[in-house]
Amino acid sequence: MATTREKVVITDYDYGDVEIERAIIEKAGFELTAAQCKTEQEVIDVAHDAAAVVAQYATISAPVIAGLPDCRVIARYGTGVDIVDVDAATRHNILVTNVPNEWCENEVADHAMALLLAVARKVCVYDRATRGGTWQWQSGAPIHRLRGSVLGLLSFGAIARAIAARGAGFGMRIIAHDPYLPAEQITAAGVTGVSFDQLVSESDCLVIQAPLTPQTHHLFDEAQLRRMKPSAILINTARGPIVDDRALHRALSEGWIAGAGLDDIEEEPAKVRDWRADNPLFGLENVVITPHAAYYSEEAIRTVRQFPAEEVVRVLSGKPPLSPVNAGELVEARWSRSP
């Protein structure tokens, strides 16, 4: 139990309320402030005196971190930490934590296959045609058989492995590229490890499940999309900015590839105040777009809200976190001191 009411700030959230987090944080004796920050200055304004920050979409950049002199831990709602400048946090001896990806492993794998099936089987095309009075199987043509086709995976972490298992159940041949894994680990899982060039050129359905990094930003640009098969389907259940939306619009409009299923778009609307649905991709019939919802189930949402709140309490109470991102790099363990 904390002896002083140190401040915890939730910078932003789209869960409707913060009652789950409040119950955990205030029960432990800390003060909770919840905001809806869309800019870095808004984060600094609300969290300048915070001992801990919990963030969903708000950017926690180096200038923001410099404006949080009392902060000891930044906890992410979710697994990816691309919104946090982890190096800057480390330089300021601030611990960064995330939620291990088991919290939504099955949800994202199911969603990736749902997008793949919806695009490959032209589910939305048929639905629109039928609602418009056209009752013809030809309205979805051409459709090709999935069994025997090549499912390519960019990365081969836990979620990608779950997608591979589902694809294998449909009789697809699985290939994967992961620069951080030795080929034998991929082969041991019954999947063929390939180069990135092979992944792009050989996949009939290519699923992006990689983290957003400077190296993966716009990885799928015009050059890579032109190298894909004209019959190929691109699925992105990772981060929107991995795909260059302008290039993808051209690829889908001009027939470089057959279709796409996206769980996010490049501008990541949840990060934008007063966002308008004017992305040209929304005007195309050969793309299915969902609102960064791949992780969603009621069970997963409860976990992803509880875990960072509990991590904050652990750290501010002087206990080790369960899912640290940069603990090994910290020079001074400020986060571990008991209040």
C-alpha cells in the first residue's frame, strides 16, 4: 500500500471508462487522472507531475519524456511500444512495460483469417451486390481456391504462428520471413523459412504481423507491391504505417494485386482528433477495412486494461514488473525504490 498518493495518469483510452483501472490503482493508494490527449503538449500538461503514465495511442516522445521529471514507469495498453520513445525513457531511467501478446493472440489470428477469407471469398462484394438486388454467383468472380495456395507471413512470433496453424487447417502452404529468427526455428514449426524477396514474390496471401519500427515503416511501398502476384491478397493485422496507403491505393486500383484486408490504415484514426473518413482506400471495393479491432474480444479487453494498471502498482510499490521492455538497459533502478 502506498504511503503517499502518487499520481498515475492515463493519457488516453477508448474503453468508455476507466473503472477497471481505477479500482486497481486507487485501491493501492495512488491517485488516478484520466485524460484524452491527442497532442504531445496535452500529455505534458496533464502528466508533468505523474509518477506513472499509462498510454493507449498518445505519443510518448522524447520531448514528452523530458517533460515528465517524476515519472518512473510508462505502461502501454497493448504489446507494441512504437508510440513510446523507449531509448529516451531509458536515458531518463524510466521503465517501459507492455502487455505480453498472449492477451490477444487468438483474437488477432482469428481476425487475420477472417480478413483473408472475406477478401478471398469476396464476402463483402457478394453482400453489397445481393443487397442491391443482384443474386448471381458471378458477381464475385474471379475467386480462386485457397487449398494449395501459399500463405506468407511477415514475422513468425506467437500471433503469426497461430495464423500459420489456421492457414494450415485450410490446406494452405505456409512460408515465413523473420529476420530475428534462425531458419531452423521456422522449419521446426513445419513452416518454410524464406527471404523477404521470396515472401513478397511467392505469396498468394501475405499477412503482415511485424512490429512498426523505422525499418518497417512503409516497408510495403510501390516497389514491393509491384513485385507481388497480380492475384495476391495483402493482409495487415499489424500497424497501418507499415503499408504506404498511396501506393496500396494504386496497387488495388491498377490491378498490381487483387485485394487487401486492413485492420488499420496509415493515419491511425484513433490518434487524430476530428478524423474524417477521406482516405481514398475507402472508395475501393477490393479492400476490407476494420477499425484496428483485431485484438478485440470482451475477454481480451479486460486483460489489456487490468495488466498495465497492475504493472503500475507493482512498480510504484517497489516490486518488479511482469513485462518490462527496457529494464536491462536502465542505469539506475529508480523505478524499483519503495515509496
